[in-house]
Amino acid sequence: MTGTPPGVAAAVEGELRLLDPAVRACADVLAQVLHPDYREIDSTGRIWDRDAMIASLTGQGAPRPGPLTASRMRGVQLDGGQVHLTYDTERKGHLAHRSSLWLFTGTGWALYFHQATPFAATAADIVPRADD
């Protein structure tokens, strides 16, 4: 039996940190975790870059929603320097399938791309993988 690849473990740790409201409110931590070329497509379809995301999360008057609850997190190390994570989140009844691409930068792991897609809580929306 093999363990979790180190890159997957690091990406999962980073992703869980980003779900913490305290981390999301700290520009210095976000700047360390988000890749300089970071892009996101949020659950409304809006496209964000790194600077806009950091400003939105940390700016004066920024919304301070509670933590997201994550489930079904899975990671695959695509090569030595890339990890793809998928998982679901819930906050106040709002559900989203999420996908993240993490890159190793030489000094650590950074979130390069993230996408969130809303979904309804029906069995048809959750398709099990072949190894489930």
C-alpha cells in the first residue's frame, strides 16, 4: 500500500488553510499561497487574478463569511510539480464542486488555478469515480 504523495499532502494542507476565514483575511498569507499567475473562476462565473482576489478578500469592508465545509477531497500528483485537487464545499446551504491546480515553485507549493461550480444536492449531481 502506498501513502499519499508529498505534493498531494502539501496541496491538501494549503487548500484547507485557504478555507480558514483568518487566512482568507490576511494579505501576506494569501500572497504566499497564491501563485503570481493565479486565476480563479468563481461560482458566479467571474474571473479573478491574484491581485483582485487578495484585494477582495482583505480590503476594508470585505465580506467575512464563515468557513466553508469541505468534503470528498481527492488529489492526484500529475507530475513532480503539479497536483490537481477536487472537492465539494458547503456554506449555509450553498454547494459547490471545486477544482484546484497547485504548482511547486521551488520554494513551496502555490495555488495556480481554482474553479468553483455550484450544484444542487441530488444524487444525479454526484457521480462516483470508478474506484469509489
